[in-house]
Amino acid sequence: FSAKFDLTLQVLETDAGLKGYLEYTTDIFTASTAARMAEHLRVLLQEAVAQPNESVARLPLLTTVERREMLVEWNATRAPFPEACMHSLFEAQVRLAPNAVAAVFEGTQLTYAQLDARANQLAHALRRRGVGPEVRVALSVERSLDIAIGLLGILKAGGAWVPVDPLLPRERLAFMLEDSAAQVLVTQQPLVDRFPEALHARALCLDTERESLAEEPTDAPVTGVTPANMAYLLYTSGSTGTPKGTAVEHRSVANLVTHEA
């Protein structure tokens, strides 16, 4: 026979007690689904009798097995990920494919080996300026390969990267640099005047200091930075109030990269 409705529950009183029937249309429900709904109703009624003063909204529907499956087994998502720093992951790729193209901008490109060498040179220069673990370094450059060089150079020096968009209002730039306690500003000469004068002496300009940077060693400096150290400090838009900085550790990025892979 065909069900008149999608789902119908009938409960009859007999000499043996209450007896129920669940009628369903097979176009919508399978037998296993109907059986599971009936079991949920049984659990609900059983708990209602056991806890007569409890709100219906707080009574359970799931069986003990289903509850464990949903809350424990299906959420057993722990997985190993490398305890590594961001720049260490990049260096691993350098070793795998040193001559592969790593970055391209307006017809200019750098291989992994070239980018690694340039970043190491910047890292040595930053180390002499006191950059190490937990030291915040602001990076504010125009769109160019300097973004990749600057970011990696800061991390390789052991510092924490603070991305700063040079197109932001001067007041916002000043706030971010003061709030982050950035010890060094990596930038380009045409942008220096956009920042507070107090930072001018601590600015490292990738364009005007390119020749001196080219004389730095191309091997990675030893910094002592660990996966537990800060990798970067990212500020919110501040559209609903004062911008807030969120610190992210190296290990968190390693976890994300491994998950995405």
C-alpha cells in the first residue's frame, strides 16, 4: 500500500499497554532512517519518564552508542604535523627544487635557490640590528619581489613579521608600528616618509641598500627560533574600532600547511 503522508505516527492503547506504528513514504525515507527515528522517540520517552521535571528541550534523543559516535569517534581528527618553523618549510622546498621558479613579478622571477639566498642576506643584516626570536619587524613595501624577500628574511632572522600596507592612512601606520613595538622597519626609500620619524633611523630600505645586502652571506644565520615562537603579528581591519593584532606561532602555520596539503 502507499503511505498517505510523508510520515505518520500512530499510538494506540491496548490491554498490553501503548503500541505505536510509524508509517513513512519510501520516496523520502529508508527503512534504516525510519528505524532510527523510532529509536530516538523511544529514548526521548524513556528519559521523559525517568526525568519528569526536566524540560523536553533538554531531554536526549540519541542512544549512548550514537552519542559516543557523534561526539568522540567522528571528532577524532587529531593528526601529526611537523614541528617546524615557516622558513624551515620553505628551505625544505629549496632543497627539493632549487632551480624551480619560486616567485614572479612583472616578468622578473626568482628561483627557490635565488630567493633563499636573497632572504638569507637580509636575515644577516637584520640580525646585526638586533632581530631575533619574538622581535617584531614591520614589512612595508610596494608590490614587488621584495615582499617575498622581506617576509622570508625576517623569519630567517628569527623575527616576527608584521605586515603593514603602505597605502594605509599615516595615523593607522603609526598606531600599528607603536602597538606592535616593531624594532625594525623593512621598507623602500620612497615610503620612509610615510612613517613616524622615530622609525627612520631603524628603517632598512631594500632598494637603496641592495648593494650592501648583496655582500652579506648567503647561508642561513643561526637564530635559535623555535616552532613555539611568534611567526607573524596580523592586524584586523579596525573597521568597527581600534585594530587588534593577532599573534600566530610558527607551529600553527605548519599545522595549517600540512592540513591544506
